[in-house]
Amino acid sequence: MASHDIDIRNLYKIFGPNGTAFIDQVKSGLSKADLNEKHGHVLGLKDINIHMPGGGITVVMGLSGSGKSTLIRHINRLIEPTAGEVLYDGVDVCRMSPLELREFRRHKTAMVFQKFALLPHRTVLENTIYGLDIQGIPRAKSEETGRRWIARVGLSGFESHYPNQLSGGMQQRVGLARALSNDADILLMDEAYSALDPLIRVDMQTVLLDLQQELKKTVVFITHDLDEALRLGDRIAILRDGEVVQQGTGQEIVLQPADDYISAFVKEVNRGRVIRLDTIMGPATGAGDSIALPGSTVLESAARIMTDARQSSITVTDDAGTPIGRADLQQIISAMVTPKSHDDNKLAAE
Ligand SMILES: Nc1ncnc2c1ncn2[C@@H]1O[C@H](COP(=O)(O)OP(=O)(O)OP(=O)(O)O)[C@@H](O)[C@H]1O
Ligand SMILES: [Mg+2]
């Protein structure tokens, strides 16, 4: 059984008429600025290596212009790399023949766009099955599939509405239903939720997480919002100027930001929703706590449960319920508070 992993290896993209000519110089340190000023080429991606586990959500984050769209478009080869590999199930997408590529795009990948990209003169149902129409699937069959996905994204009853009769959140649900209809394993979502109001955006994150529980797609989700990244991402890769500056789980990034760029992102985050009990617990003592919680519980939930139950300490267990540690409220609260940065300490000392 294939694992459906995506592996991006040593990927470079240099935009311009003769990108290949500058690969060696970029490899030996020519900067993005110099490449642009001296040679009129744009460094889109530099030596990207990211493992995206099949059945998981990998989030790619970074500021505008950092290369997020360039990266995701390599996965279905809307952009040709200047060097490197994009492996899916061990096959390099960059070496597929035109026919293989067409089959791969059609059956293995689906995209969800920020601007929804719905056809205005088609109804919700017709938009949802657009891809199936193009593949020549008979209408009776495609409509059945379409209705099923429309229901699954919570739009039952809106099948014959037109896009302009729907709110942004509802239009993005159609975008998602359309992407799911072709049964592709890989879901590519480029800032899919960035145009939505904050509350609707959180709703749509929930829709995706619920679907993912059952569907286990290989999702690549781009965002410039760290809260969204932390909520959705099994793993997160952060880009700056076309390079990966850090990758890991949300917790790893929040607890050990690799540099000031990432610290700046991480500063505002609600740590209590990211850090897990098993990260901060002390050794199991065998004490008779009246509450036991799994190690995967985030601190905010643990603190709430403990406060409600008026308990100041808990036993932490593994998934099978075996005690693996112990935590008290004091530990939990200190871990939820952002540590003072170097600069704050300096300021305080002045
Ligand atoms: N076709 C192109 N030709 C030349 N340069 C390009 C091209 N496409 C992208 N770039 C450049 O590559 C870099 C990365 O762009 P990209 O669109 O991938 O960024 P992004 O992270 O998706 O930004 P945003 O958050 O604004 O969508 C930028 O410097 C951009 O100007
Ligand atoms: Mg982009």
C-alpha cells in the first residue's frame, strides 16, 4: 500500500529567461538581491527539502513573496523547477511525460483557490461536478457524487443556487466540494481561507479538520496566518525569501523558534492551545490524582478541566491510559505564558 507522501528534494526555482545558468552561483551563495540586480533573474525557491506525510496536513507559511505559491505550484507542475525533485509515492512529478502528468493532475490532485474560481453561470451542483464533466463522467453518476460532497460540506439545499447568491464562506464550501468530487488524494490549498471573515475562516478550518479525520488526504495548505497554521498543520514549514527557515510540528516551532523572523510570528500565539501536557509534565509519581488526562491534551484544555474540578495536579497518561507523568497548575500556567524575550529582559534591566 502506497504511503502517498510528497517529498520535495533540493528544489530550486529561478525565474527568468535562463535560470539554469545561475544555479551553480545560487548554490554557492549568490543572494536573491544580487541575482536580481546583477542578472535580472528572480530567486523563487532555494534548496527546498520538505517531507509531506501522506494523509497529513502540511502547512507552508511565510510572508508575501516568500515563495509559497511558487512551491505549491511545483507539486502539480504548474511551474517547472530549475533543479530538484518533487516525488509523490516515490515518482518524480517533474519527469512525468505529458500524458502521465495529465493523468496525475486529473486523478491525484485537486486545488482550492483563494478566489473560489467558481463559474458564475453554473449552479452549485454544476460547479461541484465541473471536473467530472470534463472527464466525461455521465451526469447521473457525477450528480450523485456532487450531491454527496455538497452535503458533506454543509450546503444541502443550495444545489441549484448560483455563486452570486452565496456568501464567501459558502462559495468556499463549493470550492472544497468541487475539489473533493474528483476523489484526488492530494489537496492543494493556496491561501484558500485568506479572503474569509475571521469567524467564517475558523468554521472552514473546522470543516477541513472534520473531513480530514475521515478522508486522510495529503493536504498542502498555504497561509500567512500562524494561528491557522497551528490549528491545521500536522507539520509546518516556514519560508523566507524562497528558503525554508524552519520546519516541524507547531509545538516545535512555538517552543523553539529558529530565529527572530519566526519569534516575531510566534510571539502573539496562544501557547495554551499549542503546547501539550506531555511536553511540560514531570515524572509520574504514583500519587493518587483524581484526574488523568492524555499527554496530547493542550494546556488550555487541561487548565480548564482542572479548574472546573478544583484540582491542582493531574496524572498524564499515554493513549492506552497508562500513567507517563504528572503536571500541576503552576507548571501549566508558566508554560502558557510567553517567556520574556532577551530584549524585554534588557529593557527591564535598564
Ligand atoms: N512568473 C514569475 N516571474 C518572475 N518572478 C516571479 C514569478 N512568480 C513569482 N515570482 C517571484 O517569486 C517570489 C515568490 O513569489 P510567490 O508568488 O511564490 O510568493 P508567495 O509567498 O505566494 O506570496 P503571496 O503571499 O503574496 O501570495 C517573489 O519574489 C515573486 O516576485
Ligand atoms: Mg501566493
